[in-house]
Amino acid sequence: MRHSARITAVVLSAVLAASVTPVAADVAAAAAPEPSTPSSIDLGDDMISAPATKLTASAARAKANGVLAAGATQYIDISVVSVSGAGGADPTVVPTNDPSGVAAATAFVQQLDAYWDRESNGAVDIALGRLEFRSITSACNTTAVFRASAAVAFSGDYYTAGGDHLTWPTNRHLLALPTQDCALGLGTVGGGGGIMVSGAGIDNDIGVPVALHEFGHNLGLAHANGAMCATESHDASDANFGTPDDPNYCFADEYADFLDIMGFSVEKSRPHLSSPQKDAMGWITGQQTVSSTTTTTILPFGGAAGTRTLKVLDPHGEAYYVEYRTPDAADGFSLEFTAATQCPTEGFYNSYQRCWGTTSSAGGVRVVRGIDDDGGAPGTSVLAIGPINGESANPQRRDTHLDAGESFSNYDGDFTITVNSVNTTAGASVTVAFGVTGTTTALNLSAATAVYNGAAVRATGTVTPAAPGTIEIFDGTTLVRSGTLSGGTVAIELPNTLTAGTHSLTAKFVPSSSSFGGSSSSAQTVTATVPATVTLTAVANTGSPGIRVSAIVTLADGTAPSGSVQFVEGGGSYGSASVSGGVASLNIPTIAAGNHSITAHYKPTKANYLEGSTIAGFGVAQFVEQQGPEPVVKTTTKVTAKFVAIKTKLAKKSVLNVTVSGSGPTGTITVLSKGKKIASFALKAAAKGKAKITLPKFKKVGTYKITVKYSGSGLFAASTSKALNLKIIK
């Protein structure tokens, strides 16, 4: 059986790319535009008008390819053509006219077979048919090479005399590979076989992606487009796709889905075929149909088991396909995952920007519509519905996926799709709510840095559209604070005791009305810092000249400091010492006699802990040999003591609160009664001069005179408190 089609009616073009530079190709006899980079490519000049009605799945399969019965192998006949008068050979890899060429062609076709076997769920089987080498007389452009190759290849098997009519045997596909740089890509659509031309040869990096795309046309598939809707819902009915310059329509940018093999062909990229195409062809697996409110988990699209697609049906019968795409082996080389963010202006109404290269390594949830082309071939349009980096207030800048916390409502508000979470292992948790208005939540912080015990950072949560409920601020998975919305917004002060480090904050909207769906913001970061307090003391060296300076470092959050302290005076440095137990000490034997003003500068080793410094003045006496040690500086102290109760029963113990002045004095506190020691306490620097001492029981009633002595230390002078009266009663 032979099949024929008129070229002017059925030819669609592929888009080639060198490296990551998409280039639009010929459509019928149109001239190919010049290549341009992803950041400047005009994606508005090449579009496909969608019909008002869709083919049913069974009709689409019949129109697309009627030969996919079990056991039907698709044979690819490769014709390597040299275009007369076209100049030297192109460096593109093509098979050679020897046994190694046959092996290369076989390996090339095996890659096509592996891809389409996987994407068709085993329905498509491909093998190398024949391989030939010939010269053709043709102009050096895609359409001319396509026609000339088909006219002579394999003794005319792919051509019938009588004008533009092409033909092919059932289940056979001609692939013409010019040896010169004379073609981009072109393929017939459907019909039980087909004809293709590719200027990319059989190179693995780009030749295979282009051939996969063109073979998709032969199977009956149209292009995978990117849809930018100039509507509040970012969506429209099936009939309203493809018409520009009208705010009620969705502009379908042809080829502009980088995560579909029927979109742009990009170097090394062999993305999956999207779910609407698979569904139309009868190849879909792992699909769950949803027509009522549900929360479910979608596993990564490239997996082999579990739910991998939601087919959401609105009350009009229109279908929305929900996929969770991740950078797996098939999608990982897509520009969506490998390119820097690009937001070209769509070439129509109000300068809308459809962005790509925005999907993180965690992947994203896509909503794809099945929109057929003018000839009824199954095509797709991925909807640009996701705000860019939380820009929920800017509907004119969007990308083609939803992150966690983002949502989408269809054009009539029949249902809302909300992404609760994404995880490349566990999948994406998605809620489809019918009769619920979707919301988006944005979080803004008044500052990017917070200081421990300093001014509080203000977190402002905004919900669009304005809805009643509360905003909960989370630090990771920990609830920090919450507030009630008023007019769609609320400002919440964060605690000023955030631990040192970077905190990832999100705002979660919890609606108080069942008419609205919840949502979460994108993460915003705040870096918490901890300041340090430094005090400086000095004592004379014992039996030698100079002094010993000590810096006491205290951190605002009470943690033990680490790092070093540098001691400087004027423009010079005496040296540095490590902090141990909160103290850094340095011996300065060569300091001159006289008055000195020394600065101690603390440098922490732990991230997000702040430096601190202090300055103190000291008088240094002249050291006299053999006079023995002479204190240079010893901080005077004062002991104050107070009983918790000045009267205590004979059977009870008295409690005495003691304070020794100074910055972190150390030593021994002794409690005396009539000159005799009755209690003592070892004072450490961390106590900051404070002690609570419980006295032993007294044996007799009466009034006792109590004094408290502080022993002093190398840094602090000794001192004694005033006498206190303690009355012991029965």
C-alpha cells in the first residue's frame, strides 16, 4: 500500500540549534531567518493557528498514523545526497559509502528507535531500511533539497509524477541528509510513513534531536508551543488559542516548549513527548483523570510507575494536563534546566514576557493544553502561568511552570491547581480544587540582615486576590510567627533573637473562607548576626618589666566565643591572642612607662558573629630591678551583700546575695561571722561578679554581725563589704 500527500498542505518544519541557539526553519517555501541567541530570538513571528474544536483521541490517532498496529515496524531509508554546485562538504556527520557508514547509520537509527519506543510505550518500532548515496541537482535551501531528494531517492519510491505529489510505501520513511550546508529540517505530517530532510546529519548532539522531531511529524504530531495569554487567568478556551493582538486570546508561540521533543531542537536535548500528545496517540501511562476536588502526588514525568500525569477536566470538557518535570536523563539537557534565565518580549500586545531557563534543579509543575494545528494534527501549548521569583504582582512576566506554593485557575474559575510541595524523589504534592478561587502569596522583608537583640525585621505577607485568613511565617519547617490579614496584607515583626546564620523564610496563607485556596510564597532569606562585647584589663608582670593585658569577650546570644583578640595602640600592634574560656591574654614586656591607650579588637572565627572592640587607658610605672613585683594596674572592687530575709528562723538557712564590682572578677568570696569563716564561694568570670550563698543553720537565736570578703585576683583588688545584721528567731 502506498500513501501520498500534497507538500504545500502537509509539510511542517523543525527548528534546529547549534549549541543552545534555537533557529526557526523553513515553513513550506518561506525563507529561513538568520540564527539568533536565546536572549534575543523573536518568538512571535512563527506561530500556528489552532482550530476551534479538537479531534477526539481516537480520531487523532487515526489521522496521525494508521499503521501503529502491533508488530508494524517503521523503516527509515537514508539517502545521503550531494547537491551539485553547492560547494564543499559540510562538516556535519553523515554516513560514508563504506561498511563503517552502514554501522554509523544503524547506530543512529537505533537511537531513534530507543527514544520513540520509550515515549510511545512500545507502540513505535524503528529499524534501518536502506542506505544510498547519490548526487542531486537542486537549489541550496531546505525545501528545494527536500523536493529534489524525494524525486529521485530509491528509484522513485517516494515520488509520483504529476506536480508536487509525494508518496511513500506503508511504514517507510525517507530521510535525506545533504552533505553540504543546504538544509535545516522538514518533515511530512502523518500518513503511515513520510519524508524528512535534515541538515544536521547523524551527529549525536544535534542530528539525533532533529531527526527525532522530524520523525514525530511523520507519526502525525504537530508542534509543541508556548502559550502566553493576555488574560487575568493566564488561560483561555480551546477556541481562543493562537490569535495575537487581542486580550481575550492566547498567543501560541510555535516551537516554544523546550521540554517537548516537538518544540525547539537543541544540542544534546532529547526531552520527553508531553502528555497531551501521548494521550492523543494512545501512548499515555500513569495518568489520573480528575474532575472533582482532590489532593494527590505526581511522580516525576520520566518515571516508569505511579501517577505521572493529572488530566483535569473542566465542566466544558476541556482537558488540562498537569506534569511534574525534573532534570532527568531525557529532560536534563533542555534549555529550561541548563540556560540562564531569558525573558524575551512577546511580539504582540502590551510587551508580555514569557520566561524560560527559570526551572530549578527541584523541577516544576507544568500545565499543558492539547491544541491541534489547523490540519487537526495533535499539538500542545504549555501555559505561561508561573510568577517569576515571586513576582505575583506582575502578570506580564511569567514562566511555564509552578513552584511550591504557586497556583493556577482556569479561565472560567472552574478549578484551581495548587502546588503544595516538590521533591524529585517523593514527587509533587498537588491539590486540584473545584469551585475555589486560587491565590498567590508574596513575602517581603524590611531588611536582609537581623542583629541579635537589635531592631526586629518586619515581614510583610500579601495575598492576591485579597482574601480573609492568616499569614504564617515559617523558618524552614518551623513556625515563627503569624498574623491576621487585613485587606490582603499583614506586617509581622520577626523575633530579634534569630540564631546566627542564614534563615529561609516563607509565608503561608491559611484561608478562613472555603471560597479561597491556600498558597505559599517563594523563600526569602535573612541573615542573623550576633554582636560581641569586649572589656579590657591589665596587670603588671611579676618580677619582670611590662604588663599583661586581658580582653574578656561576651557574645549577645550567650554562646562561648571563639577567635582571637588583637591588641593595638596608635598605628602599631602588640600582637594577638586566642580566646579561651571567654578571655584572651597577651604579655607585653617592652611597653614603655607612662600613660597608654590600648584597643582590643575581637575577630570571631564563626560565621555571622560580629567583630567587637574596646579601648582602655592604663598608667604604666617604671620597672625597677630587684624591687620585686609592683602592680601596674589592679582594678579596684566593691563588695555589696544583702540577705534575702534579715530575719530567719532557727531551723532555716539564710540566703545571701553578693555582688563584686568589675567586669568578670574571679577569686574567692568568704562569709564571716564574728571574724570566723562560715561559708565561701568560688567566683568565676562567667558569673559576672554575682553569687548566691546559702549559710549554714545557726545554733542560737540572736543578732549576728556578718561581713563578706573578696580575695581579689591577678586582675582585681581585694575588698570587704559593710557589716550586715542577721537576726535569728525561734
